[in-house]
Amino acid sequence: IGSADNWWTKEVFFPSLALDADGYPLVSYVMNGSLHLLHCNDRFCHGGDESNIVVDDAVLGRTALAVGSDQHPIIVYNGKDDTIEERNLKLVYCNNISCSGGTNYSISVNLLPASNVTFPQDSLSLILDRDGNPVIGYHGKGRFQLVRCNDRQCADPP
């Protein structure tokens, strides 16, 4: 059994874990109101030289992470929309395994008006279907809500 170096001693909230094709951990998490993606360069995240980037600097809740067969992370999280003062379900499709070195695709999943979403950060999950498209589950409108995307970037919602 191994453990990550002491970067976890920081105030890290809502971590979500996935493994890349080599079995190295990726972790999405919230720290200081920002969404981070940590990509370890070994099985135990030792050495302190892992890739750790800020994906979005306006996050209000939980994260959920999956890695597609193309090795591009997909992160669903509860972000703050620029146009409203409420939570908004967001999805980012990273341009590479570390979500760095270019522009990542980001979209607000506005399938329900924000006023109808009841604190989806209380429960949020993500899985990829057999075609690699995100399937997102969260609590909204007083019950479980399911969003099934028609493509990997959820650019063409159902």
C-alpha cells in the first residue's frame, strides 16, 4: 500500500478519482473555490512533480471525473455561471490527459433552468456510456436527474 505525498494536507474538497491507461491516478478536486486536475506521473503520486492545473476558477461544489478511451479527462462540476448568481452544472472535456497546453472544451449543461436545480453539488456522478459519451446523475427538482449526452463534449444535448 502506498500513499500520495503530503499535498493532501492542503484544504482539498470534493475529490474524484480516475486512472489513466498506465494506471496513474487523476484527481479532480476543489481548492480555494477553483477546480483543479492533478495527474500523477507514477502510481502513488510521489515526488511532488505531478501535473496540477486550475481548470476553472469559479466552482461552487462537487466534481465528478471520468477518462475516455481517447485518454481525455471529462469533468462535471458545479460552477458559477457568469450571467447568473446561481450554481450551474458544467462539463469540461480536456484537450489532453493533463488538461493543459491549449484550450479545453467547456460547456454549461443548461438542460434545466438554474432555478430548477436544487443544489446538485450534494450528489453528482459521472460515467461514460459504451460510446464514450457522458452520463451525468445529480439531485435536482427534488429528485434524481439524469443527463445523457449525445457526444463526448455534451455539445449536442438530447
